[in-house]
Amino acid sequence: MEKTLSVVVSCYNEELALDQFYKETASILKSLDWDYELIFVNDGSQDNTMEVLTQLSEGDEKVKVISFSRNFGHEAAMIAGLDYSKGDGIVCMDADLQHPPEYLPEIVKKLTEGYDVINMVRTKNESAGWFKNLASSAFYHLINVLSDVKFEPNASDFFAISKKAGKVLKDNYREKVRFLRGYVQNIGFRKTTIEYEARVRVAGESKYSIKKLIAFSLNTIMCFSNLPLKLGIYAGCGAGVLGLVMMIYTIWSWARVGTPNGYATTIVLICFMFAVLFLIVGVIGNYIAILFAELKDRPIYIVGETKNVEE
Ligand code: UDP
Ligand code: MG
């Protein structure tokens, strides 16, 4: 029996990119030995993304559309795509053609060979700019130091998984504060990588601001490591040693010079101590926020309407 490839594409305000994305991707998908379904997830776009997607779905029954009731974020869009996928292999990719569809034949080849996880590793990212590239590599270094999970540096939201791996992700990785790329690294199975050169965004602009990226990185580190929670223990020990040294020094200088030690030292110490203290409280606060989101158990996404999808 012919196998099917599910391609999951998350779209947030991508009206300008979608026609070209569809044209390039569909023509490559049609040339494959596998059948395909193209699942577009409209993540609450405010532009004409839904109109463009509706048009595409009317012209091609293999185009399926899941439209959210509002913007839930890229991570929610990807898991929704997985939830609706029926294929023997699943590929996640962006709508802006930064993830080049010409790698799809190679991906299908790896899936046919029996790999369950295919990490697409970026060798070049022309459009990101030096700051984003530096921040991204710093993030991967940090998370690899802090977490037991081994992250593929320069991994992206361009990856492919087998039906078996997809089922594990759908059934068991339903965390509210999410990082699908990390779960993909976490599930084991037969893994391989394919290197690719990221293209420049075909149209429109990036939806990830620096502020969003920082918040996202912090949450991800905390979801994959408990070490920041233990910061308090190390900081406490450090402060204790510092306090002891200061005490000995104060007694010594008081014995020698006879005057108690200065105002400046006090201020510096207070500032330093409070900085450490607030940092630790902030870290604990963020863990509580993650726990709270989990406890409330609100849906990861809400579907408003669908096209070409039988419920
Ligand atoms: N995206 C989404 N929901 C969001 C933000 C982004 O579905 O809230 C989609 C976006 O349409 C694109 C992909 O996620 O297909 C990656 O976003 P973008 O290209 O803006 O990020 P960058 O490539 O600049 O990191
Ligand atoms: Mg992009």
C-alpha cells in the first residue's frame, strides 16, 4: 500500500507567503512516491491567511486547514497539525519557505529507510542576523549544560518523524508550556540528521521578536532542567562564605584600626545580596507559573473551523 506523508505548516499572518509556498511544495510533493496531505494550521491570523488557505483547499483536496479561534502560538499550531495528521511520516515546516521543500525527497528516503526522527540541522541562516544567530547558539550551549536531554545545536522547527514517534508526541507530550523540538530530541528511537541551508523569508516578516525569544528560552530551559531551582543553594553557600570572610575582616580591622568598617561596603553588599535574592525568587516564580499553567489544564489550542477535514 502506498504510504502518506503529512506536512504540517503553521501560519500566522502569512498571506503573502502562502501562494508561493504551496506552488513550490505541492509540485515537489506530487513528484514523490508517497501520497501526501498538506495540513495548514491557521494560528488566528488577522490578515487574509484564512481566505488564501480556503482557496487553496478548494483547489486541492489534499490541502487541509485547521483554523484556531485565536492566536495560540507556533508550538500550539505544530501539535494541532500532529493531532490531525494521518500519514506514515510527518514533517513540520514553516510557511515562509525558510525551510526549503526541496529536502522533502531526502526526508522521505530516510523515512523509508526506517528512521523515526529526522532532525533538519541548519548550516546557514542568512536572514537571522548576527544577534539572533549568536543568541541561538548561546541558548543551545546553555541548555545542553543544564539539561540531561541532548539538544541538536542549530536544530529548527523543521523536522520529520515517523507515525510511531508522532503517536508518542501526540499522546504523551501535552505540556502547556511547550517545546516540540525538545521533545523530539527526548523520545529516543532511530535518529538521523540532514543538513540544510535556511533560505531567506519569501515574504512578510518574522513573528518572533527578541522579547518573545527571551521569554521562550527561559521557559524552555526551566522545562528541561531543574538546576535553576537549585540556584538558591549555591547562592546561599556563596553568600555564607562571603559573610564569614567579611565578619573576620571587620573584626580584624576593628582590632587594628579601631574604627568600624564603612558605609560603601554595606551598600554594595546589600545591593549584591538583594540582586541574588530577587533573581532566585524570580526563578522560583517562573517555575510556579509553569506549574500553574499545567494545573489549570486549559486547552493548548481551540479549533474554530476546518477545511477538507473529516472530524
Ligand atoms: N507562527 C505561528 N504562530 C505564531 C508565530 C509564528 O504559527 O504565533 C508561524 C509562522 O507563520 C511561521 C513559523 O511559525 O510559519 C515561524 O515563524 P517566523 O518565520 O516568524 O519565525 P522565524 O523564522 O523568524 O524565527
Ligand atoms: Mg521564518
